Amino acid sequence: MNPAAINLPSILTIEDDPVLGAYVHEQLGRCGFQVTWCQNGQAGLKMAREQAFDVVLMDILLPGMDGLSILTHLRQSHSIPVILMSALGAEADRISGFRLGADDYLPKPFSMIELRVRIEAILRRVALDRRPLPALAAVRNDARCLRFDDELCDVFHQEQWAGLTRSEYRLLETLYRNGEEVLSKAFLYQHVLQRGYAPHDRSLDMHVSQIRRKLKTIGYTEREVRTVWGKGYVLSGLDEGA
Amino acid sequence: MKGLEYSLKRLPGKHSLFWKLACLLIAFCLLMIWLSWSWGRYMEQQGAFLSDDARATLSGYAAGAELAWNTGGSAGVDAWLQTMGKRESTWLGVIGNHLQSLSSYPLTDKESQRLTFLRGLDWPVSRHAKGLPWLKIPFPVDPGAGALVIELPQRFMPGRYQLFWRVVTNGVIPGLFTLLLCVGLYRLLIMPLNHLREQANAWRADQLATRLSHDATSRQDELGELGRAFDHMSERLQSTVSVQQQLLRDLSHELRTPLSRLRVACDSEQDLPQLRERLGREIDGMQRLVEDTLQLAWLDTERAPLPQEEIQVQALWDMLRENACYESGWPVSRLQCGLEADCWVRGHLNSLAQALENILRNAIRHSPAAGVVRLDGRREGDEWHLWLQDQGGGVDEEELERIFAPFTRLDGSRPGDGGFGLGLSIARNAVQRQGGHLWAQNAGQGLRVHMRLSAR
């Protein structure tokens, strides 16, 4: 049923709370990940260095060695993606986590769905980074109404430039490249803005709002950026599901 | 000129303690100088005269001499002198008008020279005579008949207590005055500081309501300023602590509500999916409460400036409107915006979006059926003045400030309709963190929430 099951993504979970740790271990296993659970910071760092994992999922407050120190040590030699989990939800903790090189920051409490979306977003981004960029030519020829210009970072329609910023262009291009597929906010943050997603972070929504306005200004109505509530964004035709 | 103006500006103010101190010390110095000068002179003069006792005794001697002369002539004087010689150790003589001795012994040269009061060539020429002074006392009844001449006995010599008086005038009295000055300075400078110390000690004992006395704060000088600053500080401290306590009380109260609902759900017999759905709902509510409170605390305590960027209000409104329409089920047409595309403000995107979103949610919650919420604004100098108007019932005039306090829910709003009374507090803190202002006003129909933000 799942062709990718031969090579399951491996996750290292470093979490000292027995209840939460066991639950995460079990649920992620059920989602099709190969999970290793470690309860101690020092041991976790050792494992992360010695074995190859796809993602490290780590609490900040840990016995032995706290999450931020582990991250600092790990970053000296490894570029493996790290998701921090913490009950410290303040903005300042989030920022210090990102500054030390975390790929995402998940405030506790979180739902399993949320965790899964974030792990998948990171795995997908890593996969995209590893793969050579597919030529956009096919898409370009196809787009008779919207022309993408990588040099200028802008789109062209009916002899008008939309005047997108770099981030807006990257976002629109990502949505365009993935056709009708709904992209999660977690993935778009990872891929376009290169940082983790937080509930109060409105940058992505603001970029989407600007893209919509700018596309409307140049009279492009073929497709629009639509919000799929609870999931993410998709660039789709107007008539669909409206 | 400039230097003069500058130094004039740097002079202490009219009510400064400097002037008080300067006047006090100058007056004290002048008083001390005058006192020691005039008193010293007075004492010296006083010390130069014979005491009344000495005068009476010596006058008595003169009368005795006259009596002896009148009754016994030279022989009487001789006898009298002999008796007196036993009493007084100093020289004693009785002379007539022509400076001749009335006794039978003529005067020696030395004695007559003394009688003329002339100083010898080799005598020290000083105010202070050498040896004991000689006095001539005329006969009291018939001064023409003769006079008594006497070398002043040592015991009658005035100024015997001169050292004592010098110590008193030059030591004790200035000392006493200085002590008085010290007491005055202490009362002037240290007593107010003692008040401050007492106040600080009261804080240590957690009595935050104590304030300085009126005397301490109504002074015009620097110490008065210090006292007022101190009082202001305790005011702030007290309000901060009470806000904190209030917040804690409110928070625990708010948490108790979903917890008691959970307890009920736990006890009542419900089927699993229903229980699960209910658990999820309550947990969501609690999580939102904790997040909002943390957010409020963060906005309240964090002092580092937020990174600012340029934000197009129209785009921001589009984004918020989409969310609001989804949440509330309102059609887009009921959320209107009167702003043009040229309305750009400087601010922190996330907190500004949160502030505007909270205000918008509040407006929607209090709107009547088919009510319209409208965002409008105008440029005022370097700022944008924005306002959001709803068509709800508005609030009482005296509640206009209170709605921004945390956990404030006005009577009209139902408990459990999704609000904890934190939205507007967060909004105000968020706007203030980026240098803006947020206030409310009753305008025509409904509430108008104003916002002032710096323009691009």
C-alpha cells in the first residue's frame, strides 16, 4: 500500500516525560515512522551523533543535559533537522531556539496531527533540498497566462509585472509548482521563509494577502491562492469548490 | 556670553537646597566672627576695671588715712601706715597736694617717680603695665587735703578669671552655637532621609500602602523632589503588585470554570465520542486562556523593542477579514474597509495583526444581526489614525477605560462565549509596544475603537 515503506523515515525522540514520550513513540510509530525513544539528554546526544536519523524531536527541559545545549553540540558536526518541543511558549524561547539552529519549535501542548504535519514538512523540505531542481520550463510553457521570471523574481501577465517581493515570488512559485496540492503552513514556512511555524506568526498569511492583491491588480483571475482551513494554502482554479 | 548663559543655566534652582545651605552657613560664619570680636572686646574692657568690692575696701582705706591725718597728723599717719603694712603686703603711702609725703618719712626718688605716673625709659611700652598698678585715692571728706597712694594688692587685681572667660567666649559659646547649627542641619537634611528610610522599611514589611507625610512631599527643594519621586515609586509598586495579584486571582478563577465542567463531564455518564469531543473543547479553551495570559504577560514584561516593518493596512485587513469570515460565518460585505492602498504603517506585523484581530473579534461578537463593522482612518501628520466601528450597543462612558483591563467582561457578554476578557488588553499592550495608542469611544451607534500608529 505504501511504496516508501521500505525505507521508513527514522526519528529520534528525546523526551523525559514517560507518559508523553510513550504516547509520541506509539503514535509516530503508527504513522509510519521508525522511532527511537531516549529519556536522557546526554545519551540522546550520543545517539544522534552515532546513528543516522532523519529528524530529531527533542524537549528543552531534560535531565542530564538540556535541549539547547544538545542542539549547540549537535550543530557543531551535524546538520540533521531538529524540532524542539517545550512548555516554555514565550516568544523569547522560540527565538533562542531558532538562533541555535533548530528547524522548528513546537510549544506544548500540541496535538499529534500538528506534530505529524511539522515532521512531514521538514522531511519534505529536506527531500526537496537534496533533489536537483526540476526544470520549471514545463510549467512555464503551460502558463500562458502567468509567466514566471526567476531573474527578476516576479510574474508577468498581460504585459504587466505584478511587482512581487522575493518571498512572495518564492511562495507563489512553490504553490504553482505543486499544482492543485494543498501545502501545509508548516511546509511553506520551512520551504519559503526557512523557519518554523508559530500560531502568532502572520508573515505567511500577509504574503498570501499581498499576492492576492497584486494578482488582482494585474488582472490575473485564472487561478487564485485559496485557504484550506486547518491545512494550508493551494493555488487553484476559481470555479473549484467555490 | 554663551558660557555665561550656560553656567547660569547650571545654577541650582530658586528652591534648591543650595541656597538654604549657603545662607545658613554664611550667616553662621558672620555671627561667629561678630560674636568673638565684640564679646572679646567687652570682656577685656570689663576686665580692666576694679571690682566694687575692691573699690569699697580701697575707699575705706582712704577714709581711714584721712581720719588718721586729721586726728594725729604725721604721727597718726605713721601709726596708721604701720597697721596697714601688716594687712597689705604692697606699698602704701599718704601724700599731700604737692606730692609730698604726709607721714614723717619722705618719699624716695623711686617712689616719687611712681607717683608721677611716668614710665621709665627702659620700661616695656605696652598696654599691659609692668608689675602692679599704683592707685591714688583722694581723701573722701576733703580731697584737697591729701590722698592715699597704694600699690594695688594682688587680690584686687581685676581679670583674675580672664582665662576662664576667654575659654567661655572663644570656646564654649561658639561650640554651643555650632551644636545648634548641627541640630538645624540635621533637621533640615537628615530628618527627611529618615522618613524615606522608614518608608523603605515599611516596604520591606510588605506595607505598600504607606506614603510619606505631607511635609516631606510638599517641600520645594531637592529633598521634596526625592520624596515625591519616592511616593510615585511606591504608587507604581503598589499598583503593579495589585495588578499581579488580581491577575493571578482572575486566572485561577477562569481556570476553575473549564475544570469544573471537565469534572462534571467526567462524572456524568456519557458515551466515549461525546466525552472526547467535550474534553477537546474544554482543553482548547484552557489552552487559549493560558496562551492569551502568557502573551499578555510577555507583552507586559518584555521591554526590548519589537522589530518594525512596513505594513500595508489594506493587505492586513484582507488577511484578518478572511479569518474573521471563516470564524464567524459573516459575509465579506459586512466587514468593510474605507482605507486606500496608500495606507502603510510602521509596526510589528504579528502583534499588530493580533491587536487588530482581537478588536475585530470583539466588534463582531457585540454586533447585532446583520450589523456592519467598518475600518476607517485618516493621515494625521506622521501618524495614521485608524478606527474600527461596530453597530453594537457601545459601552457605558465610565467603562470605556475598564474594557482594556485584563479579565474584564461587561455584564452584557455571556460567560463562555469564547472570551476571557483578555483580547482588548492584549490589543492595547501590543499597540503600545510598537509606540501606538489605543482607546475607545462611543460614537453614534456602537463602539469606536481608535488606534494611532506611526506612518511609513
